[in-house]
Amino acid sequence: MTEASRLGRIHGEASQVRCSTYISYDDEQSIAEKGAYVKAKGLGGVIQWELNEGYLKSAAAGERNPLLKAIAASVLQ
């Protein structure tokens, strides 16, 4: 697994339209690694730009927001 994929980044060239495509995303693993970085560097915190995209309405109570749960586990504890 590459560092870019571990940290939630994909970069590719779109040859037919001659432009670059950059996609950024987070999952529980990338959030945990970013949280470890924040703690190791003694930074003041993190920002989550869009909260609703990680919400899983059909999941059991307590499991509906795994990204927010990952932030709490990796940064706040």
C-alpha cells in the first residue's frame, strides 16, 4: 500500500482531457494515522470539513458515524 493510498489520496492523469485529477478522502485508517501525527507533533487539533458524508443512517446506534468515532479515538484520547 502506498503512502498516498494510506492517507486517502488518489492522483491520476486524464489523458483524453489533458488535465489532472486529485481525489482526497478519509477512512478510519487514514484518520488514525493523521491523529497519530497530530499527537506526535503536539498540534492543537484537527478540522473535519464535512461531517455528513461519513454518516451511516442504517447502522446500529453507536456505529453510525465511524469517521467521527475514529477522530475521537485517535485525537481526543
